[in-house]
Amino acid sequence: MGSCVEGIVVMGDRRGRKLGFPTANVRIGPNVDLADGVYAGVVELEDATRHRAAISVGRRPHYYEVGERLVEAHLLDFDRDLYGERIRVEVGTLVREQRSFGTEGELVEQIASDVAAIRVLRAESPMSSRLPGAPPN
């Protein structure tokens, strides 16, 4: 299993929602030892429910040359406002590195591909070794 980040969900630029992939954003400090990238993972909510997630760690290079470093978790098959809630983000398998895209449309296509890859990763593997406590498909 990878790293865990805990924190309060903060409002971001709301771009994820606009692009069709809303995220729960958690600020991370400079001392967090977690490489930038897109990961498969699990998010645990305050009510102890656990949800599979596509997780982006980094500074959003498509939009910013130098931006605030965030963990942005897109919870799969989930649609609820989490602002102000404390969550635990369990970062698992690296899917790809962070990068910028030529257009926002290319970014959306890549995010959709990332989410599909994370679903397949979960379907092909019990994930118990990679993401303890991951909910079933």
C-alpha cells in the first residue's frame, strides 16, 4: 500500500465538476513524501464508508506552471458534496505521471481513460494487496 493523506476537503477551482469528474481536494504540506501523479486508491469518509477513487497528486500542470500542491480524489460512482469533511485518502497504484495537455478536451479524454484503467485494475485484481479495505466492484 502507498501513502495516506488526511485532511479537510477544501473548495478548489471546481474544474473537475465542470469537466465531469468532481473531486474532493485536500491540501498537502511540503513534507509529504508522495510523488506527483495519478493513482488508484481508496477514500475513507467521516462515516467510515470507503470508496474507490482516481487520485491526482500535484500542482495541476495543465492549468498552472506553479500551483498549490493538492490531492484531488474523484470518488467512483459517488455524488455527494464533501466540502468541510475530514477524509482519509489512501494512495495506491500509480497509473501515470502528471502532465500538461494541448487542450482541455485532451485532458478530459485522459481522465476518462484513467478512470477506466482504475476500474479495470480493480476488476482484474482483488486489490487486497494494493488497497486494503477497497470496496467491492
